[in-house]
Amino acid sequence: MLTVFASALTLGAVATVYKSWRSQTLAFFVIGLLVWLISTIVWSYAQGWEFGVLYALCLPGLLVWPFIYLNQTVLPLPKNTPQPRALNFTMRNTWANIGNVLVVLVALLLSSVLITLAFCAAMPLSTPGKLALAAVLLPILWGGAIYHYLATTRKGLTLGIYTAVATLSVPVLLVLPI
């Protein structure tokens, strides 16, 4: 019975957030988030915290498709189609792209791992709970760091901040091992 109630709460949360989007009302958005938080708690009671969190995070992504279907429109073809940019294989551009790949795949991954593990080590959870939290948080943190790094014009400062926070995370990991 709790599972049905949690499903109804999740559907209500998605519908309320949809209503807030249609009416551009902050109150509906906050209410929708609160209903979603309550549905997460009910899911956790109904299915256990591991599956409850999984259902609470994944089910809204599936339930949103009927609302997307209700709002789909077919736009006419644009009158002026923009021309694609020419490919740029200059040596400077190529090395800049290789540098970005190395920063994203090495530096930001390493800093995200250190920050995530330090954060999870500080949580008052059992070891499996800390590792499960790290498995959820790591791709979110890494993706956010990648987006931030690639979107900013001050890449050196951004990389320095992530490196400094990762450096501060190392003592936390040494004091509070997972």
C-alpha cells in the first residue's frame, strides 16, 4: 500500500512541477519539490532506502514523458538555415583541445573522486552506505565540474579551485578513512 501511495505522491510531484512551469509560479515549484521529498521518504519506507532512493530519483524521469507529449509542437522549418562552422585543425586549436581532454579526464576526475570520498567519509553512515553515496555523487560532481570548466572563460582559476578543494580533501581522507 505504501508503494502505491509513494507512486501517487511522485506523480503528484511531477504534475505540480509541470503546473509551476506552465504558470511560472514559484509556489507550485516549491510545493512540487516538497511533495517529491515526501515521496522519497515514503519510497524509502516502502522499499528500503536503497531501492526507495532509486525509485524516487528514476520514476519522475519516466513519469515526465506524458507531460512532454502534451506539450509537443511541430515547428515550421526555419527560413534561413545557418551554415555550419568550418573545421579548425590549426596546431594551437588542436593542442588546446588535447589539453581540455586531459584536464577533464584526468584532473577533474581525480579531484571529483577525492572530494566525493572525503565528503562521504565525513557522513555518519556505514561503509556500504558511504560507498553507495559516493557512487551516486561522483558522476554528478564530475559532470558538474566538467560543465563548469568548459563553460567558464577563466579555466585556470577554475582548475585551481578544484585542485585546492581536492588537496584539502586528502587530509580528511587520511583522518576519516572509509
